[in-house]
Amino acid sequence: MNRIAILRPGTSDPFPPVEAALEEPNGLLAAGGDLSCERLLDAYRHGIFPWFGDGDPILWWSPDPRAVFATGRLHRSASLRRFLKHCDWTIRADSAFAEVMRECAAPRAGQPGTWITPEMLVAYGELHERGHAHCVEVVDRTGRMVGGLYGVAVGRMFFAESMFSAASNGSKVALAALCHTLSGWGFDLVDAQLSSSHLTSMGAFEMPRNDFVAHVAGACLLPFESGTWGERWPTRLAVQLAKS
């Protein structure tokens, strides 16, 4: 019988090597521990992320293969390119982190619940306060948030966690803005965790876990002042996306 490691909360119990993750369910590596900033950052540096439902124990995953985006090669369909040419949305960063997380956690058609539990909201809110978790917000001319995403940056590696759309193309514009900006900042990859038809349609591809973990180990060591995201975020980004 396959077993996974059990981590004790409030300790520095190390994660097992990602090669110890189960094949079924794909990538399940460990259970337990806590969602402290230190534990979360250690997980991301090793290619591991938390994913569990409300009322379940904390579960830690490192699937093989891993879905990623190359920041300089995001696919923008012809219809999205046409949309961007006339887009009057504003694209911001790090000015409404809690709101973006709540929108990502909101119920969606065909889904019984959300994995973004109250515990996760608190934990990633603290990561944001410490300058490690970031969000992208897409706002229409009335000030309504029509799309967004959030994730964690360590060095020059970005680990995307979730995105949402409240209007057509909302999440696509957020993702395009993220990849365009990160490419200019020297980030090569964005982690998308698990592949889906929607992500693949925008250029996500699968990378063997060993290759992904090796890339993460190097990228996380590259210097970047992640606490300055909001200050560095480019203005008139929608115009730049339309022209690129």
C-alpha cells in the first residue's frame, strides 16, 4: 500500500523528495503541516504546492508532468488580439489582493465548491503582506473588476494559483499582462500546476517534473525585489499588449 509523508504542524519537518509523490492520484506527496509563510515558500522552492478542500487535511502536491507557460510565448488568439486593439480596461497589480482571492474563490458553474478555503485566504494574505504573493487586476472604465489572477513569486519564478473572469476575456487579459510583464523582468516560466484545455489553448505546455524542479531551483535563486511589484508595474499595459 502506498503511503505519503505526514508533516507535523508548527514544525520544520522537511518535505520528502518529489520523486516520492504518488502516481495515483498524480503528485500527492504529503499531508499535514501548516500554511505558515515559511512552509509555503519552502514548498514552492521545491516545486510543491498545497491543494485541499474545506474540512480536509492540508495536502501537498508535485504532479508529473507540470503545466507551465513560457512568458515570452503566450498564445493570443486572433479574436483576443482584435479585442485588445479596442480594449479600454486598466490593468493593475497588487492593489486589491484580498478581493482577487475572493473572486477566485467564488462558486463557479459546474463546480461543487472551492479549494480556496478561509485558511488559504488568510495564509496567502499574509504572504502578500510580506511581499511574496501578488495579484493582477483587470478593471473596466466603471471601476468594476472584470478579471484577475494571483500567485506567488520567489526569485524570478512565478507560481500562478488561480484566476477569474467576470467578463469575457477578463482572465485572458490578466494572464497576457502577467506573462508580458514577467518576460520583460527576466522571468522565463509561469507555473500553471495542472494542464487543462483552457490553459493549453493559451500556450501552456507540459514539462517533466524533474526538469521543472531543476528550473525552479535555479530561478528561485535569481535576485528580484518582489516587494516592489506594484511600483514596477507598467502603465498603459493594455496598449502595449495590443501592439506586441
